[in-house]
Amino acid sequence: MNAHAGKAYDAGFVLDESNLRKINNIIDDRIPENKKVFKVSTNNSKSFECSDIETVINEDNDEYQAIERVYINVSSEITYLSLSFKEKSVILDIEGNDRDIVFLLYSDLDTYLKKEVVNRHFIPGTSKGLLLQLVAFFILYLAFIFMLINFNIIGTEKEDIIDLNRILESSNTNEKLNYIISELNHPYKDKSSNSSIYMLLAVPFSMVFFFIRGLFYKYAYPYNIFVIGKKIEIYKKYKYYTERIVWGVIVSFLISVTSGFILK
């Protein structure tokens, strides 16, 4: 009885040496006697095939010969497996005569891939990624407005009305004269009349960020990359600095909000 299982993953991937070895081990555990063919394509329009995983892992993978695609084809007397990693696409396909082997192998690989390899969900263009990004931008917009209110950039005229009522009820003539002089030197501005203007400032800011979101996610959270060879050190350094920049922005925002509460 023929059995089939397959999946195309709607997410980005980061594939390194440990991932390749683990995938290789999972396949060998379920199909002890097999024939593997690794096909690697680079950005200089070259490709090669090999049967040894060490050849793939030891590839230079520098800027001039960066790996763009990796295909893993495995065959045995009763099972055939195809697993491909390429830009915007990770596809797993298994078929064979033994139903148990096909389904167990698929389950093992699918669980591992989703947990450790194919886990970059913020990919521009996907429905799930787009929804999550819209939610993120809405939160960003609210945070921007909250920060403006927190620092009294926008607000209402409530405090000014309270001050005016207090002056009118006061019997101190000098205090009334000082208030009039102060208003003449600093004309009264209705903050509520400017609130909509300041709120609208967040709209173009969010829109610009929305249209360049692809670049942001590409550099902040790299995906569809092969962390092999020379890319290992580059990826480590990039991840180190990116995490500090992102956390720096978050901490700065929290400090600004906290300072606003303390100073009010």
C-alpha cells in the first residue's frame, strides 16, 4: 500500500551544521539502509552533488560562493524522501510502501523542523506574517501616542481651566495681573486642538515603517540563511549586535515612559 506525507512550510529558516546533522540522524534512524544525495547550489550559478554530509558542512559559503539552495534526496527499497531548503520555501515530501515508516519519519522531521529550523514567522507577504505585523504596528502607534501624552505634548485644556478658575476666585489682585501678563507673554494654546495633528504624525511614521518592514525583518531577524562555513562567525556577530540594538530600543522606551510617570 503506497503512503504519502508532505508539507510546504510558510516560514523562514535558519539552517546550521547541528540542524543538518540532526536531520541526517533522524533519517538514518528511520531508514537505516538508504542512499543519500545532497545537492548544493550557490549564488554564482554553480552547484554540486555529494553523498557525504561532511562535504556540505565544510563548504566555504563565503560572499562569492554563498549557499542559496540545499536539496536532500533519500531513497531506499521502500521509501523515497525529498527535503529542500531554498529562498521562501522549505518543502518536505515522503512516500513509500511502508505506511508506518512514512508517517513516523514525517512526524519526526516535521516536529524538528518546526521547532528548530523553520521558525521565522515574520515573513512579509504571508497572511500570518501580515496579520502579526499589523498588530505590532497598532501597538507601536498606541505606544507613540501614549508617550506624547505622557510628556504633555498632547492633552486637554483641563489643567488650564483649573488654573483660570482658581485665579478668578482669588481675591489677590496681583495674582490676577500676573496671570494676565503671563498669558500675554505666552499665548494660551489649546492642546486639545493640536491633539489630532500630533496623533496623525504617528500615521505616516507607521506607514513608512510598514512599507520597509521587509528590510527591517531581513536585517533584524535574518531568515532563509545557511549558517555554514564562513557565515557562522558573521551570523554570530550580526545576532550579537542586533539583539543589543533591539533591547536598547525597548529599554529606552521603558525608561522614557517610567520617567514620564515620575516627572508628572
